[in-house]
Amino acid sequence: MKALLASTVLAAGLFGLGGVASAAECGNVTIASMNWQSAEVAANLDKIILEEGYGCTAEIVSGDTVPTLTSMAEKGEPDIAPEAWVSLQPELVKRGLEGGKVVAAAKILSDGAIQGWWIPKYIAEAHPDIKTIPDLFKHPELFPAPEDKSKGAVFNGPQGWGGTVVTSQLFKAYGGDKAGFTLVDTGSAAGLDGSIAKAYEGKQPWVGYYWAPTSLLGKYEMVKLGYGAEYDAAEWKRCTSVADCADPKPNAWPADDVQTLVSKTFADRAGPAMDYLNKRAWTNETVNKLIAWMTDNQATGEDGAKHFLKENEALWKEWVSPEVAEKIKASL
């Protein structure tokens, strides 16, 4: 074994065969692409970097949160879930980690996935006193409802979304009705997006539920309101997230933990490629801008990944060695 290792090192040093050794370690790798933009571009980014930088043979497979995490926990397949929303399925992830099928890598969204109530940046700048939900509820006159201008409006998501339930409960908890506000049911994702776009393009007031990373927040600059309260996990479970709970208390909306999960079998053989997966992370601001570009240009996940690599070299070069960075640059 020692002789084999010595000969391999000698060959790599004399004849530049380091890439061959890396490819042999990495081998075939399957990468789950979930059915939303940020996860799609992340999967394609990993495919390009693993193939071009580390000599892997990468295949993108279709995925979604529950089936992908279930398969990884039970069978160790696929090899990589770049954007796993582990907060949504904590027990599944725990089973995979404790069962030895899955290894946790980088938190790909370094600041977590963010949900909450947002106002346009131009409103935040014009009214710097509005920083929290309690601040907002002092000013119904600034956010007139479309059907009744005497009331303020908080725009909610469609029925069936968890975020819609939480927004309704927070509205009750902070006394939205008594403050002269009403909740507006936007009916659909398109309706919610349209309400923001219409307000922003007309520089009109707007406040309501939204989340990041999203292309819309990459296109329109929004400011998330604070809560004037600390996150209370017990209260969240008891009432904040429960639609028919009658007495919600003020609470903060926690960031969702979004992490890269890797099969134990791939992690054990990945070598330097695993170092990359342990370092690769970006912020909501970066992803918002990237997927906004994808939306505006009707770009695929692969298009978005290549655009990111060309436009953000200073960021991604921190994730890889100089030698790997040169290989990736040469491939673009």
C-alpha cells in the first residue's frame, strides 16, 4: 500500500496526474435538484464544480424535500442534496445522521431561509420609525387597503401555505384588527407576487408576507420588519403555527436551517471534493440577485450556475484550491 501511495504521488508530481487520482476518488455522484430555482441552480453549480474541478462524473436527479430526505436517510441516495430545508423535516434528517447514512456539510444559505413581513425599501426610508410589527400597527393610514381605504392592509399568502397560517396568527397576536388593519387574501402565489410588483412599480405602500431566497426579492428591494419579541419555540409550536389556536402571543419568525446533506458513502470517498461541499455557502442577497437574473433571462439552472461562476469569482474561489479554481475558470 505504501509503495502504491508513493508511486501515485510521484506520478502526480512528475506528470500532472493529480486530476486522475481525484477523479478516481470521486467517481460517480448523484445530485438532487429540487423543484425551485435556488435549489436548481445550486445543483447545477455543484455539478459543474465537481466535474470540472474534481473530475467527478456527476448526474442531476429530480428531487423534492420529503422524498429526497427520506431516500437519503433510508438508502443513502442520492449522494448530495445541495439545498435541504432541514428545519422542515428535522426527524428525517436526524434519522439519516444518526443512522450513519448521511453527513451534514455546509449551511448553503449562510443566513438561513427567511420568512416574515416585508415593506418596500422606499417606504422604510421614508418612514424610518417603522422597524417592527408594533411600529407598523401605529400607522394604518400609510397602508390603505384596496377595498376599504379607511383601514390598513397586510397582504397574506394563499390558503394552504404554512406562512399564511403564521401571518394570520401574528396578525391576531399583535392586535391587527384593533389597530385598524385588515388581512388581504391574495389567493395565489401569482396574486401575492402581483400585489408587490404593482405597488413597487407605482411606488405605492405595501406590507405583507414573503420569503427569501426568491427572484422577486432580487428584483424589488424590500426590508423585513422586526417583531419586538424574541423567538419562543414553545409558543411557536403551541400557537403561532397552529391555524385554529385562539390566543397567539407575539413571537419572532425564526430563520429556516438550509443545509447541504451528503451520503456517507460519497463523503468517505470524495476526498478534496468534500472540502468544497463543507465550504460552499452563499447569502440570500446573492441568491436573490442570481435567480432574479434567471427569471429575467428565462435561464435554466445550468445557465444560472455559469452566470454565477463568471460574475462572482471572488466568492467561489474561497471554496476551492487555486488549482481547482483554474480548472473551473478554463471550463467556462
